[in-house]
Amino acid sequence: QIIAALIEAGCRLAEPGEYTQRAFLNGKMDLSQAEAVADLIASQSRNAHDIALKQLRGGFSSELKDLREKLIHFASLVELELDFAEEDVEFADRTELKQLVSDVLTYIRRLSESFELGNAIKNGVPVAIVGAPNTGKSTLLNRLLGDDRAIVSDIAGTTRDVIEETLNIEGILFRLIDTAGIRENAEEIEAMGIERSKEKIKQAKVVLCMADASDANGLNEAITWAETLKSTHPEKKIRLIINKSDLAQPEKGDAIVISAKEGQNIDALKSWMLEAVTDGFDMANETIVSNARHNAALIKTAEALEKALEGLETGITGDFVAMDIRQAMFELGSITGDISTD
């Protein structure tokens, strides 16, 4: 009733995002912070929330500002030399400048490398559970979820279509994909499910290759297949998962041996999945980039800095070095909306 009375008196409801827009236009937040508002609203996990909140509070912006100021300082000195070219005066120490550019470049690359993790945290990590029929893929899905989501049967080929569910492990969302068992001589409907399974392998970031510990021939085939997948998809995290350890104890090698039915070693599997995604990044203390636009700008920044560093090492004239540094500054500024070349 209060809102209705205010509208009747001449007030209006704010448009979606209007307060964020006003804050940006009035200089109360930069572009990356404004984008973080949308990410914060859309976040579906604790880590996605934390990344967006850190960006909203200006942590990412502050880091970029510090980098730009360092580059501005040296670019100004290099450009000042151009005004005294006839006197052959050197205001910027080339050794210090090379070290600065190298340090900034290393940091920018690290930020860009974090995008794979940030994107996974933001959108969820696709995990394909693949293998021959009756190796326990659906049982594993149910065990990970703690719920009977997929139909389980001793009859091979029970799963004929792709089933997708979400699992949260320590604040990171994993999109589990239970696929149809891959085998030869499948009938038409099952064959369609198998083709979908192969497509999901291409889309997944993590692939769990299931094998049956009680089937020696099938286990050997699974080992060979897992190694083939690793060689053909080096960008993916692929691990052989030997199931049914309650029935047999195989030589595991690099595989994770579990019993999906009994719940044995499931925690070890979850830990590996988490490590496969975080990949050496300290999410508590490192800045993680989750915005595709930011990553594109970071890549362009790195390219400009590489040119500047190459120019410094080959002794190219200062004006070209300054141009490359200015380009790097421009790309960094585009992330926060500060694209002044002054």
C-alpha cells in the first residue's frame, strides 16, 4: 500500500539495474564492479558468490589500477625522452623497465590462466561419466548425489539417454552427466544415446572413465580407452575409475578404485575432482577471473606487453615501446571502464 501510494503521488519504480547504472555513471563504481553485481545475483555457489563479491568490493579493480599506474609512470618517462631525442637523454632505465614489463606480463598471464577456473566456478564444471554398459555409471551418479536419480539395473544398456544433475563440492558446482554405456552392436535407440555420450565427452572438462573391477577384459579395454582419451583431449582432466572394488581388487595404477554401491573411496574421488578444477590456484588469496570480457582484455594486454618486452630486448626506439605500453594500459583500462590515454 505504501508503494502504491508513492506511485500515485508521482514516484515510479526503479528500473532493473537502475541504481547500479547510476552508481557507475556517477563514478561510485567502475565497470567491472557493475558487472559483478549481475554475477553476484546469478551466483549459484559459495565460490561464485565470493569471486563476484571480491570484484564488487573493488579488489580486482585495485590490482588493475596499481598495474596501470606502474605502466603509466614508465611510459611517461619513455615519451619524455622523445622530447629530448637530440640530447640523447635517458630518463627510463631500460633494465628496470624490462623487469617491470616482465613482472606485469607474468601477473597478467596468471590472471588470464585463472579464467578457466573462474568460468567453471561461475557456470559449473561439466563432468562426463563414461564407460562400457553395466560398469556402474548410474550407481556412481546416485552415490555422488546421495539420491536415486538414475535407474540402476544389472541389465546392460539400461541408461539410454543422457542424465544431467548438479553436485556442490566445497562451493564449486559440478554438472554431472551420466551417459549411455558405449559399446558396439547397440540397437537403434541405444545407439542414439551412445552418440550423445560421445558429444558430452567433447563438452566436458572432467571425464570419469568407468571400468568394472570384476571384468578383466573390460578393464583392459577401459585402461586403453582412458589413455587414448588423454592423448586426444590433453586439455581435459581424465581419470580411470575402477568400480566394484567390493567384488575384486585390481591393480589400480593411476586409477581411483571405488565401490559406488558400498560408497567406498567416494571422498577420494570428490577430492580429485576438486583438485582437477582448482589446478594449483589458491582461491582464498588469489584473484580469479570469471568474466569472458575481462579475460579477452587480459589476453590483449599480454600481447601488447610481449611486443613491448621484445622491443626493449632488441633495442627498438622508445616511441614504439611507448605505443605498446600505452596499448596495454588501454586494454587494462577497458576492464574497469577507464580508457583515457592521458
